[in-house]
Amino acid sequence: MTTVAELPAGFADKVLSAQSTFRSVMDAMARPGSVQRIAAAAGVPAAMMRGTAAIALTLFDHDTPLWLDPSMSATSDVTKWLKFHTGAPVIADSSICSFALIGDARSLPSLDRFAFGSNEYPDRSTTLVLQVESLTQGPSIELRGPGIDGVAVLRAAIQPADLFERLKINQTLFPRGIDVVLVADDTIVAIPRTTRLVAKGG
Amino acid sequence: MTAVQENGKQARRRAAMAVLSHSDAAEIASRLEAMAVPVYENLREPENGLVMVRGRIGGDGAPFNLGEATVSRAAVRLSTGELGFGYTLGRDRQKARMIALCDALVQSDEFAGAVESQVIAPLRTRMISERNRTAAETAATRVDFYTLVRGEG
């Protein structure tokens, strides 16, 4: 039984915070490559960034199985916090999870270990929430696809370095595929399955 | 902490919860105001929801879903680390928060005595006297039915 525990609080204002975070995630998905800020404040477990915590409180519930990478599940803090505030089941099998939280993006497992959805239900795929170093500084990345007028340029320090090469599987799998949300502190960038890498600069 | 101590604490919390959830929100509030409440934070903001109430016919039949009931819940943490949880029927969010606060106070060594004597004990006395009064009122209207045996002739 937990009587004395360091369990960070959830959103101070549940409804408005969840709505504004949902709006940020939706805008990020609609405009791939654009940097969105998450304004909502919540308590955050040590292994999580602010943006990841807000996304968790907004999108996770008992119907969304989660998979945590070893850096997230190293201590029970994150699992306890997620269970208390979202009620989402944390599972060991990454191939059936709705969301995967990746704390240490360098050790991102091979993408085929996650769910791609089926042709009938492409929405039953895994959305990766990837914590990266920066989404405002770093090498430039040019993206193209629906929601982008021409080319979107993102300057970001993204790990793993070959993330976009790995995401090329989305081209062949479509309509199945993997959606990615990159988080750096309180900023997010979404890379939905329709977005393609055009060029990578220094 | 030994298992015995832990069980004792759990029993105290359970007893406090039984009183608080049946008490009037305004009364809990006025009694809590009277005592020095330590600093606390809202771990889970008070919120409303539904629970499915299940029942068994005759108390031992097959379980069935009776219907949904509104509940409010909240969780708080004292600055000293105690976690308190509050659940109550109805949509009174402040009541859920106060129950959570009392639950946390009951667990804290420093405040357990004060919250018991100033909040829970008076409420318990009131709840019991109220129950006794209702029982007495009901008992006064009791009618005993006799089966009259039709006499011969």
C-alpha cells in the first residue's frame, strides 16, 4: 500500500488543459514538421518531459495499451503515475500497443516490433512518442506531404539519426504505418505516416 | 511498519470514511475550518463520474447490474507525503476533496488525533443519533398483524 509516495500531480485544470493539449497535438498532426508548444502544466515523473506528460494525460485511457522503453520503465515512477492518472494498461508486448513512450530515442527498437494496423483498420497502429534533444536547433530536415505547402523545414536534433530512413517503411505499407510525435521539453512535432523526407542538411 | 500497525491504520481510515461519506458537506467544511489544516496539494483534481452499482437478488443470487450512480472523487497529498483518497456518492466535488483531505490527515501521525477528535468523532455521534432517531420514529409506527383464526360457531 502506498502511503508516502512521490507521485506528481496531474493537470491542475483537467478539462481546459486536456483541450489545449489536444489542440496542440491536432495542429501538429495537421501541419507535419511545424513546432507546436504545449502550454498546459502538470506534475511530471523524473523520466518524462513536460510534453510527454501532457500528451499522456490527454490521450491515454483504459482503452489504450502502452509500451514503455527501458529508460521509462527503469523505475516504477512512470508506470505508477500513468496508472494513477490515466488508468492505461502498461503491456510488455510492443506489437499490440496503441502508444509507445520512448524515453531514450537512441535505443529505439526496430519499427517492425510495433503495430502497423491492418488494411481494414489502419488506425489500430502504434503512435510513437519519442523524446528528443531539441526541435528548434540542429541539422535541417526537409519534409513533404499532405498538410505541408511545398516543403517544411525542421531544424532538430533527432535520435536515432536514421529515424527518417527507418520511417521509409511507411511508403510501402500505406495505409498501414507508424505515426511519430517528437517531444523536446514542451515543444512537439508530429511526423504522420504520410510525411516523406525530401532532404537532410547539415 | 508492521502488519498489525498497517491493519490498524487501515481500519481507522475505513471507519473515518464510513462517517465522512454519510455526513453533510457543510458540516465537514465547518469542522475542518475550525482545525489547523496543514498545506496540501491536489494530486487529482475533484471530478465527477459514474460507477456501475451491482446487486444480488436476496443477497446471494447471481450478480446483476442494478444501474449507474454518480460519484465524485479526489486525491490530495499533504506536504509531509501522506496520500488521501476521497470518494462519495453525488456530484459534490468539494465534499470529495474534503474527504480525501481527512483521509490523509487520519494517516499522518501529527494530525490523526486532532482530526479524529475535532472532525470525525462529532460527526460520528451525530450520525448515530440521527440513525437512532429515524429508527425510533419508524419503530413507533410499527403495526403488528395477527392472523385471526376463525372460530367455530
